[in-house]
Amino acid sequence: MQRDMSREVLLTRVEQFSAAHRLYISSLTEEENFQLFDKCSWENGHGHNYKVEVRVKGKVDDRTGMVMDIANLKQEIQAVIQVVDHKFLDKDVPYFADRTSTVENICIFFWESLVNRLPSGVKLNKIKVYETDKNVAAYKG
């Protein structure tokens, strides 16, 4: 049987980070923010242990049998995680200075941070962020 290594494969790496945030829109009053975000709008914020799934798509290399070296993917994800890990997102990460740090926007942040860091021929396919086991967002660009 002849092997066809030209098929595209999805490859996923899962990493974790911890961060605090506050769901708050500065143009709204405290009362309006509380109505919109409830206790997540409290001034001192709250934290999560986030899980991030990064999925890439590419052709399997004939020589290596891989879409890309998973250790390299881990390294690229970790470079982004260093920006957010153990930080107060709204105060410590410039990206969130003018964006509400929702799980949806965290997905987009990871996408924008990783999309140009991949090897030639490998495309970012999906970012999925678990804020909790029950609160999950996914972004496909």
C-alpha cells in the first residue's frame, strides 16, 4: 500500500495559564456594568485557570511524518502565554487596555498573536479557550 503524505491533518496543542480580569466597560456606570456583567464587574476582578487549545492545519511532511514539530508549536504558544500568565489582563496586557477581557476577546488575542508565528505551509485553524469547564469560546479567524 502506497502512503499518501499529502493529506492535510489538524494538529492540536493544549496549554494552560492563570490570569485575573474584570469585565467592565469604562463608558458605562458601575450600575450598568453590574447589570451587564454581574459580579464579574467587581472592582478587584476575579481569576481563572484558563485552558487554551491551539489547532493548526497542514500537510504531513514526507520526511518527518509531522505537520510541524509539536515542540515548536508549544514554544510559540508559551511565548504568548508569558504575556498573560499570572497577570491582571485589563491592567497588565496592553491588548486589553481598550477591549473587555471576555473569553471571546482572549481567543482573538491568541489568534492575532500566533497567526504569523507558524512555519510556512502551516495555517492556524482554531483557537479554543476554556475560561471554566462550562464557559468556552472558539475562534477561527
